[in-house]
Amino acid sequence: MNIRPIQISDNGSIERIIRECLIEYGGNRDGLAWADASMHDLYSYYNAAENRAYWIVEEDGEVLGGCGIAAFDGSDEVCELQKMYLTTSTRGTGIASELLQTALDFAKLHYKQCYLETLQTMAAANRFYQKQGFSLLAEPLAGSEHFACDAWYIKDLS
């Protein structure tokens, strides 16, 4: 498997993967990534600023997932891990750890903390984030756009 920056040609594939995962976990509704205006063109969104980036996991030319880093609510100190989704066949293979490390290595260059929002129904993801050093928060950070999320995490990047 290969992890690389997103290309324009990846937009359709990664949007499909994200939407399939959201359907799987009941996340196909307002207040979640499902309704994000950038879903159809992640390449342009993540390449619009130096403190944003998105990575794709691929194997034999097939997109298997991805994740991004962007400023949280315009912050210069807190970023958000965004749209980290993998195909069913990729989960549990260790690639999520590699993908997350790629994102966090980038985040450390620009931010002091990394925030993420998810759903409690994504139990394996919640365990994964905690194992990776993210701490569960009692409530979302002020400025959260994903009002339908019910699990929030933060990680110091120092």
C-alpha cells in the first residue's frame, strides 16, 4: 500500500468511500461530513492553504481511503483530523496507524494540538484514537461544525 497526497482524480473515489462509511455507521445526515460543502472536491479544499493537507491510501491504483488535516475553526494552534475513512478491507491492517502518523507528522509542523470528532457508534475508531494518544473530551470544542458528532478527542502534538 502507498500513502500519497491527494490528486484531483481522487475526488470521486474518496467521496464514495467516505459516504459508504457514513452510511454504514448512520452518519448520512446533516451535522456530519456527509453535508460538508467540500466533499465533492477535497483536492481543492486541502490544497487551498499551506496548513492543510489530505493523504490517500492506494494499492494497485485503487483508492482505499484517506484523511486530512486542516485548521480547526480558523485556529493557528489547533488542527482537526478530518475525513479519515478506509474501505472495509483496509480496516485492521495497520494502514490506519500509518495514515494517522503521516497526518500527525504534518500537523506537528503547523499546530500545537489535534482535535477530532466522530460517532460513538464507530466503536473501533474510538478505541483506535485512544490507543493513538487522543484523549476523550466531555464536549466538543467551541466552533465545531459537526454538531451531530457525539465523541470528541484532542491530542497534544508537542
